[in-house]
Amino acid sequence: MEVETSEGHLKVHKMKKKVLRKQVRAQHTLMRHEGIECISHATQCLVIANAGLGNGMSRHQLLRIVEEYGLVETLLMPPNKPYSFVKYGTTEEAKKAFNALNGKQVTLEDFGQIIVLYVNFVEKVFWQNAVPTSLPPGLMIIEKIVSPEEERRLLESIDWIEDEAQKTLKHRRVKHYGYEFCYDNNNVDKDKPLPGGLPEICDLFLEKCLKQGYIKHKPDQLTVNQYEPGQGIPPHIDTHSAFEDEIISLSLGAEIVMDFKHPDGHTVSIMLPRCSLLVMAGESRYLWTHGYVITPRKYDVVQASELGQKVGTVTVDVGDLTLNRRETRTSFTFRKVRRSPCNCIYPSVCDSQQGQQRQVQPAFPHSEVEASKLEQEYVHKVYEEIATHFSSTRHSPWPRIVEFLRSLPKGSIVADVGCGNGKYLGINEDLYLVGCDRSKNLVDICGEKGFQAFVCDAQSVPIRSGCCDACISIAVIHHFSTAERRLAAIRELARLLRPGGTALIYVWAMEQEYKNQKSKYLKEKNGSKDKEEISTGTAQRPLGDQMPDSSSQDSGCSDGLCNDRKDEGWDAKPVADSRLPVHTNRTSFHSQDLLVPWHLKGGTKKKGEGVGTLLFSAGSKESQELNPVFHRYYHVFCEGELEAACRTVGCVRVQKSYYDQGNWCVVLEKL
């Protein structure tokens, strides 16, 4: 009897040690992968590993479990995560749950799977990503667009008997009308329409969509997909050249959560209610990928309080999320076949424009001659062409540059090297300011404003050495295509300064989010009221000359140079691919060396301009002439790279460096 008791105690002891070992492992995993710090002393707050929406635990089941041990003040279940947070009314209640739930086996109600819970104390219940979000630009959800009776008739109209226009794919049943969608190339054969056109039963619905303005053209292609629980489609963008702008999709039979993803990594999960219409136009149609997650699970994350009522569109309130079982859903997706190439403002994801870009896309320069030629074609010529439009978007001085100019002693001689339209030449009337720029047309605009400016290259300024009290170089040096040429421009600024003189330099930053602070551009990109941003249209300079066209959320360079090479960042490596990538405006920078589009509004191409200077958006001849797309070369700087370059110039010291709304900035002092 004593032997049996001892064996029983030993078994219990081993089980406790195993649970403790796995509890500690859960601590380390939460800290390493999620940044959640578990603590050893008791608090009111717990984190429960293996009890999350991401591994099939529903809100109502977890709430029943944790309420057994006391009053639950907060239950927080982050989307797609395998853990949850619980806050009890007292520390004693939390301790009771801690002791009871550690190592507890639970059977998931909807799936029959057994999981084991591991619990740890935390200081407080929080979720850093629990912030409101908004729909992707150009996307609309129209609820109850059809009645239940209309839904029934539409579903009954589909004959799923196998024929030439119906295919059974690996993940779903699909049927095409008007034109067959070819999945091998994500396109349609525009010369082979299917007999019969679109079903007549769709006519009244499409007329309603036209009347309400959801679409501009009556669709001529329809794809009907049927999704069983657990089926879906991978993230994708409908081919630009295949279809016109608006794409509409009707959800019948059941609701579904569709995931949208921006190229910068930002994702939004959107509930499409039953009998609702999804309208994708503009950015949401051309730039964001969309799809339904294909996983073994058969549920979606939705708002708990709105189930059975009006279903929310964006699932972000992590204080009120649960799981919703999927049901069979049928979608009617209507498109208008495009008859001319796409000329959207997202060239990096546009198949129409990528074909033309490949023909003229320049290579990264490997010699001084190549670098000079690249800058001539993709900097100098471009600014000559866009000067008037560019100047119309450049009228708001940046505060810290104004502060620098106003801090200079009265009577100081100041050179603005790369002055553009002279935005900073009239800031301080107590200074003797002179500007210079490589663009004659921009210098002419300075003259029209009454400012003194002349044409020259920033590497060779015809001003006597040591005669300037200060210099500014705003958004200029990033246009030089090699490290040596960028360094030469910095040395030229140093040459102009007298001993004790200072120079302010601004260049575009690779990082558009720095120390958890997004640039103003990122904060306002979805609806800024800034007049200068509105005036630019798609010219892509919303906040001034120095603001990059990026919404990067990365804190470093794509090639790993930012943090590892701060002492030698000026010698940053060029892009691995010899062809310079074309940047998609309002997306992350994926290369330090790239071409940035400028969409010239209401302009015309000039006779005899070089093909290398102007990369047209594909489209009609009239469209090309009215809205040509120019591409400017840029080298975006990583953190520390500008300072490292300045430190190689022996006669100056870096007096100050800082980050200002998407720019790296330094103040140099001549020794």
C-alpha cells in the first residue's frame, strides 16, 4: 500500500515538473516572438498560451472556462494569435485561475481537438495593435444589396452540371460567363467570347449598380465561385491589363472574411456579409492584394457582439472578437474586359507598364560615365520637363529648415545649392541668399519671383571658396547615383563655407517609420487635408521637395546596410539586380537605388525628348500626351549613412543630425 502511494506521488510530481517546464517554455516563447514579458509575482492579469483565436478557441468557450475562478474584468483575444489575456477583479482570483488552469486539458468545442493550457502572470492586459483601422482606399461594402428572394433566384440560376464554361478547381467550383478566365496566365482571351453572354437574371442587378454609381461600365465577364468551408483563394491582384477599374463581387449564401494586404505589409481583414456587394476601385483594386485564407480551419475571426446583427466590416476591436463557423458561400464577381493597356499610377504591379519599362529601364551605373549619363536622363532632363508642375506643388517651407535660416546672424551670405523654385530664398530678408540649380526652367521660375539664382551643377558651384557663412542642400544629394558623386557634392558644400560656417543637408530616408513614429506622410496618406498634398495630385510630392513617396514600415534597409554599416554607410552597395526598379508610389522602399514616377498632369511631351527620360504609362496616344509619366533617379539613405559620408570629409564636423518626417538631416560645421 505504501509502495502504491509513493508511486502515485512520484507520478504527480513528474506531471507537475512537466507542466512547469512547459509553462516556462511558454514564457520564453511569448517573450521571444511576441514581446510579452511574463513575471514571477502574482497580479490580476494572466496570459493563457494555447487559448487563442489563432488555434481555434472561441470567445464564448474561453469565457466560460475563466469565469469559473472569479469576476473577469477583461478578456482580450488578439486576432490570429494562439494566446489570450485575462484580467480578474482581484489578485486572489487570478492566482486561483493560475493554479487551476496550468496544464489543464481542454477540448475545442468546434473541432474536437484537445489542447493544453499554460498560464503566466503579466503586469497588465494590453494589445499594441488594438487600434481602429479603415477600409483600403477605393473599397466599399454595400450591405443588403439584394433581398433573400433575389439571392435564392440567383443561386438557383447556376447550373453546376459540367460543361465547357464550368470548371472544378482544386479548392472550389467555378463557372465563367462572357469570357473564360484563364488561371494559367490570370487573363482572358479577348478574341474568344463565350456564347450566351451574361445570364439575363443579372441584368436588373447590374442596372442598379450602374444607376448607383458603383460601376461606370456594364460588365461583360462574370465568374461564379462556390466555396465550401475551409476553401478559399490565395492573395492576388486582378490583372491590370485584363479588366477595367471597378470590380464588383456579390456574396451569397454566407458571409466570409476577406484579407486585404498593402505592399508595405499592412493588412486589413474585412467581413463581407451575406447579400452584400464588394466594390474594388482605384488603390484597392490595383495595389492591394485580396483573398480568402486557405487553411484546414473552417472559421473566421469576427466581432462577437455583432453576430446575428449588422456584421462589422473591419475586424480590429480585439476586445470583442470570436470565431464564426464558415458555411458554403457563392460569389458572383463581375468585371469589364479592358480593350486598351492600363495606365494606372502603380507601375510596379501593373503588367501593362512593366512591359514598356523593361524596354527602357536603365541599369545601375558602374562607371563615372554611366553615372553622369543616368543623371542626365533621369534627373536633369526630367526636372526640365516637369519644372512648372513641380513648382506648383512646392510652396510650404519645412519648419526646421526655416528655423535654421532664421537662426543665422543678420547679413550672413547663404548659398542654396539645388534651390528648385526658390522656396527657401525668401525666408529671411536679413540674409544675402543666392540660389543655384541644375534645371534652367526652375532657375527661371526663381527669377520670376525676384530671387537671385543661376544654373550650375551641385558638384561644381562657381562661388569662391570660403565665402559663405552657411549653405543649404535640400533634397539634392540623393539624386547622385554613386557614393563618390554624393561625397563630391558634400565636399563642394564644405568648400564654399568659411571656417565656423554651417551647412544643412536633407536627403530622403529609407525609413519612413522611425522610433515607432510614422512620418506625417504615413499618417495622412489616406485623406490628408494639406493643401500642398491636394495640389500635387499624383505628382507624389505631398509634403515638400524632401518627402519620399513611400509608406515604408520597415526600420531598416532591404539589403541590411542600415544598422550593420553605420561607420561606412556612404559606401552602400548598389541594388543586386543591375536594372533599377521602378517604385510604386505610396509603398515601401524595397531598394536604396530606384526610379520614382512623376505623373505630369495636363502636360505634353516635348518634341525630340529622349525615350530614356520619359517612361509612358501604357494607354492611348492621347492619354500619353496629356499625362506622361517621368521617372527620377533616387538613392534613399539608410540611418547613419549620411553622417558616415560627412565624417569622411576632413575639414568639417557633424554638429547635429536628426530625422525629420522621412528625411535624414545633418548640420555640418567647417573647421
